[in-house]
Amino acid sequence: MILLAGVMLAAGGLRLFVGQELGWPAGGCGAGLWKLLVGGWASQWWPGVFEEPGAMTWMDIRLLRVVSGAVVGAGLAASGVALQALLRNAPAEPFILGLSSGAAVGVMGQALLAYGLGMQLGANHIGALLGAGLSMAIVFAAGRRHGVIDPLGLLLTGVVLSTINGAVVMMLNYLVGPGGLRENLSYWMMGNIDEAVSSGTLVMVLGVTVAGIGVMVKLGRAMDVLTFSEAEAISLGVRVGALRAVLFLMASVMAAGAVVLAGPIAFVGLICPHVVRFLLGPGHRALVIGSALVGATLILLADVASVLLDRGLGSGQMPIGVFTAMIGGPVFLWILRPQMGRGQE
């Protein structure tokens, strides 16, 4: 666990040093990191470094991306753990089951409503949460047969719902005219950290994500028991209905928060829990914390890779969702491999 935390911190530190802005000397980067760690005393050690307005703007942007990326990755990974425990389904994760795209529908729907009314409706957290929660409820209801969860039906429902949600997002975007609600809709739907997000929004999503992870860690033992049959879990004293409700809420809230900060990002909630299970075992307390650390590391490294590609090719910064999809797609097929071909047996 300590090693995973160290890797995540190293990835965050690397992202602070690697950015879009060219021409900053290494000394300025080191001074920026020192400023971040010790506050105003840094100006006494490197006088003049932080007197220019551009220096703090540069540092603020880097720091915002590091914190946002870590929160997004941790939230999506922990949401994946909650869904896999809730549904007893290894391939379950927010994007595959339609939670992320449902949250995107909620964000766009709230924006369209605000546009139509000509007034602000507050932060888009509410729309994202409603969209994610509704999508999760649809998938959960459609994936049950006679009170028993059907894994294949669950996945198919999630994939179809995610496609429908994507179409609804595009429809909502263009209802206001050719310009749409978001000019960068395709870029946003592929997942990218929003540098224009307010500090209040970031703090709110950070608080919700940390609280969600904390609740899941506390419920770790009960989540371990939930991997048994429902009858066995009840006989061991677990209130299955209440636990499922809490996991349902945690998964929806953390997935919605990630969409608010970075748009829909695929497969983070799939990759990270399986990597951590391989490293630390199936115990959910370690699994939740480890997955959050690995998720934060994955998003930060994807962001670094996007910046380095832009520096090398000059083609613009690639959405981080592209990297997670390229890694997660093969992992998803590998997880499904044992179930393939069963219909012919």
C-alpha cells in the first residue's frame, strides 16, 4: 500500500514538472515545487521567481490538473470497486454500465434547462448525480431476472444504455443551435481534465470522493461477505439491502463527480480494481484504498503522456480518455474471455 501511494505521489510530482508551457527553466520548476510545499517562505529563498504574475498562474494550472486528475482517477476506481461488489460482476465499471454517460446527460440537461430559463441553476453536480443515479437504477432493474442478477444481461443493458446516453448528449448539445452548448463536445466526451473548473467545484468533488472512499473502507468487511450468496450474507449478519443502497449511492456520486471534473472516461474503474486484486488480494478494505491510488496514478500518467505527445508531435493535447480506452479495451476482453463461447456448450 505504501508503494502504491509512493507511485501516485511520484506521478503527481512528474505532472507538476511536465506541462504545456515551454521555456520554463528547471530551476523555476524546482522553486515552484518548493513554493507548493513550504508556502510564502520560498520567495525568500528564490527572490523574484514568484513576483511575476505568470509564475503563479503557471503553478496554479499545474496544481489544479494534478489534484483534479487524482480525484477523477480515485473516484472512478473506487466507483468500479463499489459496482463490482454490488453486482458481483467482475467487468462492472461506471463507463460500461452507463453511469458516466448518464452523468454527462445530466450535465447537458441541466445546462440546456438553464439556457432555456435564462438563469443559473447552480453547479452541475445535481444534474450529473441525477443522470448517473437514473442510469444505475435502469441497469440494475433491467439486469435482474426473478430477483437474481444476470451478469450478461447487466453488461448488455449497460452497453446499450451508454450508447443511448451518448446520442442524447449530442442531441441536447445541438438543440440550442449550430454552436451547441459545448463547442468541444467530442473532446469532452472522450474525457479531459477541465482547467476552467472552479476551486469550489473541485473542493466539493474532492470532499465527496474522499467521503465515499472512507465509507467504503469502513464497510470493507461487509463488502467481503457480499461476495457470497445473498442468503449466506444475510445469515452472517449483513444487511444486504442497506449495503446495496449505500454502494449504489457511492458509485453514482463518485462517477458523477468525475464527469463534472473531466467528462466521461472509460475503463478506469475496470482496470484498477483488477490490478490491485492481483497485487493485494480480494479484501475490500485494501482493495478500495489501493484502487483509488492506482486510479489516481493512471489518470496522472495519462495526462503526462498526453502532454509529451503534444510536445513531440505538436498535434494538440490528446484526451486522457483515449489512453484509458486503449488500455482498458483489451483488459475488458480478457476478463470476458472465460464467458465467451458458453452459448455453444
